[in-house]
Amino acid sequence: MVDLLEAAGAARCCAEIVSSEDFGDVHRWLSDQSVPLLGPGTSVDAVAEAPEVDEPAPGATEPAAPRPDATELFSADATFEPGPAEPGEAADRLIAWASERAGVTGLVCAYSGDGADRVLLYGVVAERADDVADLRREAAGLIADTDGPHGVVAFSPTAKLPPALLRLYRSATRLWRPKVERAPSAAGGLAPIPGIGKTPQIITTEAREDETLDNGVTLVVLDGRTLDVDGGAEEANDVESDVVARTQTREHVIAVLSGTARFGGESLAVYLLMIDEPGTEPDVRAAVADMLAERAVTRAVVEVFCPFGGGIDTLHTLLAGRLRLRWKTGRIIDPDAAGTDAAADGPERPAGNPPC
């Protein structure tokens, strides 16, 4: 392969030869960015008979072909800054389009470049990698006649993203994401909590941003970027076991669930803790982050909620249904006395009584 490339006059290039069983994320990304020359649907004769193209003039630089995601708009080492929080005309058009366009799961914007090269990039988050090129083309056409300079990129968290796109997404201002609604049950809502007899209210809190703590741990927020969450392995790993063992002895913690979330090209541990005292969520969350820091974990999802504090967040109901229960208290919890000595000193659960 290298001999052929050199004979053809290539000076700088990347050559990858890989068997199907060794085909990994890097090769998948390269394949997504490439134009197929020869494959199962192409014959060697057809390639040999393809019309020749005019050679560029000596010294001329042939423009690079646009990539499906338009990452040619910035360099691989580009840095980004958050875009404007208040949408302009271009953003308004994109938001209206995204709210009706199937396959769009988010819109973001970020600045790239300096001085005269500074450009506002709009990012379209696609549900499927196969839709990236079409979504990018549609979005770019929508804002082509608006004031610039601006550009449109598109990407899907289901595919391995190049580092530059990851930096863009993490730096960007969130413009829009679809609302995640929990479908009501046949009875018109959630069933009463077993052993308590009360029906929790489902609420949706305001979106939060990822938070990096002083201990170096970044608490990542699942804000609709992904619903690709599961309970992970049946057996807890060492870090999960340590977190569970230490949190179950902590005051007010009554259940611990864990699992894995995948988005933006990374896989993160997810911890969901149920407590019996509203208002202690930040302290419990910070305590778990300290435990993770001791185990050299730098990024994780840690969510804490109290079912007796006026409602259960939609995100927490979704996580509770998908994560794996690692531990729960054996006490009977009285929601009217939650967080009090009466709840803390409650009796052990009788045999046959379901968990709260």
C-alpha cells in the first residue's frame, strides 16, 4: 500500500489496513469520514473505467471535500468558547426546525477562532450517525441567508467523536433539547409506593450543567443528551462496591443504584442514591464525589433524590427504572416523619413487606 501511494506521488497520508474482527472505533470514524472507492458494490473494472479528472495546475491546492459533519470548518486542535445565551435569527430558525425534525436530539452553539477568523458554530446533535450529513445540509440551508460569519456542524453521540468535536460540545451553549416526558400508566399516573400508600408526583427540574469539584471530579449531568443507560454488570466492580459499602452507612441514605451511561464517545459510571431527608442532596452528592476521587475516578454521574420532598424528577424516575439496585434499607420509611428520629429509628421491615 505504501509503495503504491509513493509511486502515485503521495507525500503525506494515512494508510490503515484492518481485518473485520479488528475493526474498532477509530476505523469506524475514519470510514464515516471517507469516500468509498472500492467495496462490495463496486467492481474493479468500473473503477478502472471511471473518467479521469483534470489535474490541478502546478502549485494549486485542491480544496478538501466537505465532510458529512462539516468538521473541516475548524482544525483538529481548535479551541471553543460558549456561544451567545440569547438566540438570534439563525438560532431561532434552527430551534423551530429541530423541534419538528425527527432525529435531532439537541442544538448547541460555540465560538471558534480569533479576530477576523472568529466564527459562530451551530452544532446539530443527531440521534443516528447515518443522519449526520442530511441534518447538517438542512440546517446549513436554513441559515444561509442570515448574518454571519457562522457555520453548521453535525454529529451523533452514538459514533466515536473526534477530540475537537468533543471539545466543541462540552464548551458550547445549549440552545435546545427535546423534552423527555414520562408516559402515564394505564391508571393515569404512577402507582402508590408499596409500603407507603402515597403516589409520588413527577416533576421536571431546570437543566443543570456539568460541575467540576475541587477534588478534580467532574459530575456529569444527564440532561437529555442520552437515554443510553443500563444497570451495567450484574456483579458490582471494586469502585461500585466501595461506594455502596460506604454510602449505606451514611445518614439518610436509603437506597443505592448504579449502572453505565454512554454518550459523547465516552462511557461513564452512574450512581443514583435515594435519601429520606429533603435538602441533604448536595452533601450526599459531594460525599460520593470524594469517594470517587479517592479511587482516581475523574468523571461520573451522581444523582441524589428524596421521594418525600415534593416530587420525583423525571430523570430520576427514568434512571431508577434502568439502573441496578445495589442496596436498600430494611427500615420501614414513614414519609410524614422522613428525616426525623422516628424515621431513623423505624422498625425493620416485616417479612413479605415490599421495599419502599
